[in-house]
Amino acid sequence: DTGVSQDPRHKITKRGQNVTFRCDPISEHNRLYWYRQTLGQGPEFLTYFQNEAQLEKSRLLSDRFSAERPKGSFSTLEIQRTEQGDSAMYLCASIPTGGETQYFGPGTRLLVL
Amino acid sequence: QKEVEQNSGPLSVPEGAIASLNCTYSDRGSQSFFWYRQYSGKSPELIMFIYSNGDKEDGRFTAQLNKASQYVSLLIRDSQPSDSATYLCAVKRGSTLGRLYFGRGTQLTVWP
């Protein structure tokens, strides 16, 4: 499978716990985006990487959120001290160099109890 | 004013009919416009994109762009029950690094 992959696909956690999600973009896609989608809403931008550099962060990304892409390949998104409001689908998308179209992974569905 | 507005529907059409989905956007500097389809519980999948004013056709789908009116639409001809999904309009602004601004989606049901 050469598409964007995300792991885990589902995560249930208790409020206050930390969680980490992983995204593996399509091979050689140098641009990677994280979005969050809540029920009944469209995806909302969280952050953007070009290779290993984090070039843009949304104001939605509070201090409890951190993202990395250490070698310009896979990326991780960590949420510390989770809150019930963090419950959402977390989507990763990638674009090749010079491309326009974002290809989405299957998403990680987070439920904070 | 939201960046991208869509009628949330639901829109219901019979099989074989034309479904028309509409989207308006607020930033006149927007450059690229995308339509994604999202089945319940799944991630968005790209249907098509458009950059220039006018129509762009791809199979049963036609995207229409009118930059003067800041309006994008998607027509689905010969609608099938398998087209039943939420359709997301997304816009890329000229001033950003490729991030997409999404509408909340229009839920389409095609009944047999």
C-alpha cells in the first residue's frame, strides 16, 4: 500500500493522559499536514511540515500539542494532558514536491473519557 | 464570516438525477479549489480540483468556478446510491503554505 498511513486508527484514553499519533506520508512527499476534524465539521488545519521543518502552526495548536518530523519522513503528533475537547479525528495529509493535491491518510480517531 | 461556506444539507436526490453542491469563499486571493468526498467514519478522498474560471469535467463530475462571485460548485450527473456521502469544499489561499480551508460539508443522499 503506497498511500498515507496513520497509527493507531483508534485511541481511547482518559482525561489527563498523553497520547501520540504517527503519520507515514506517501514516499518522497516532502510536505505533510495535520488536520483535526470534529463531528459535523470540516477538517481544521493544525500544522505543516516541509521536509523536517515545521513551517506553520495553527492557533488551534495549544501548548499541549506538539508535532515533529525528525528526518523528513514520518511525523508524530503528541497531545499532553488530554481533555475531552480533544476528542476528534486527527488526519494527516501529504503532497509531493511541486504538487497541489493533498492525499489524506485514514485518520486516527481519538476519544477522551 | 467563515472562510468557506457550504449548505450543510442534507441534500436528497433520486438515482440518475443531477446533484448540485455549492460553496462560497471569502478570500479573493484564493487560488485553488478542491472537492473531497467523505464517507461516514472515513477520511476525505479527492474528487477533483479547479484553478481557472469556468467548468472542469471528470467523468460524471463537473466543477464550476466563478472567481468574481467567489463561488464554486460541483455537479454530479447520473447520481448513484454509492455517491451518498458528505462532500467537502476546500480552498487554498494564495498567502498560505498550502494549507486548506474546508467548509463543513454537504451531506448528499441518493435514493434508489
